[in-house]
Amino acid sequence: MELGYARVSAKDQNEERQVKKLMELGIQDRFLFVDKQSGKDFNRPRYQAMRDMIREGDLIYIDALDRLGRDYDGIISEWKYITREVGADIIVLENETLFDSRKFKAMGDIGKLLEDQFLSMLSYVAEQERKKNKQRQAEGIAIAKENGKHLGRPKVTLDALTKEQRKQFEALYPKWKSEEITAVHFMNELELKKTTFYKIVKEYEQTA
């Protein structure tokens, strides 16, 4: 049986490129497993579902080694579990010439040695790249903060309300204070979350 595994790090990232490559190999949709989750460990629902399905003689396709995971020791452990304990095989499409576990098996003991060396080298490179990206991200955030840039979601303030929202707020505020309407009704009318609503109320009362 042929299976395919794809992974992207976040829910807003697109996995279509990986899935397309796997489907072009003729892998059936029910044997395609996709996770939208970090590769820091292997506690991923679709990966675990695939892992439970793998049997001796199966062939697993992965687009790139870092799609399997980003943890140096974890990648090696999972690779050896699948290829040596279960008796299945893995092909990494990005480095198919180098990473096709069937070729290493055909070479006997020397193949195991070469496989271990190559796997260690590429897993190490994948992990170092992950660490480098995290460092770049941290440096970028630090520079942005130094330049006074706000990171994350924009803050909703009283001044950020539209004219219509401001007018609605000022009309509903006295009704809320006199308990004619509830806070839930008030914030729903303005389509504001609870924390944002009370921040705006506090700001309004301080400036009134």
C-alpha cells in the first residue's frame, strides 16, 4: 500500500502543492494524511493515524524531510521505527535519489550505515534551519520594537471606532448605565469582545 504525508506549520498555510505532488504519484485520497501543525514533535493527529495504519511492505511518500518533522532526534527515531521495526519504506521526494529507504535495504549492513549517516546529516540541517528561522524572527521582532512598531493585532480604542459605532456607543451608554440594557446586549450591538468593550468604556469614562 502507498501512503502520502503532507504537513504545513499553520492553519493559514496552503498544503495544496504537497498534496498535488502526492496525488500525481497515484496515491488515493483516503491514504493521504495532512496535518496543519508545527513539526516540533510527532503528536499530530493525522500523522499518528497514518502511523497506526502502516504495515510491512507499505511505501510512504513525503515531499521533504522537514515535513516529517523538525526535531533532530525525533526524525531519526521515526524513520528507523517505520523502516526497521515495521518494515515499511519511506521516499523523500525532494531528495529521492538519496532518500529512498529501499535502496539502503538492498545494500545490507553497509546500507544501514550509510542511511544513518545521511539521515543524521539532513536531520541536523533541518533542525539548524528551524533554529535559524526562529532567531531571525526574534531579531525582526526586536528591531520592530526598537523602531516603535506595534506587533500583533491592532488595538481597538475609542478613537478607532467608526462614526456609526461611536454614535451608537454614546446612545447606548446611558441606557446601559441605567440598567435598561445589559452589557452583553451593549457589546453585541457594537460587535465588540468583552475585554475590548470594557477597555473602551473605561477610556470613554476617563475622557467624558
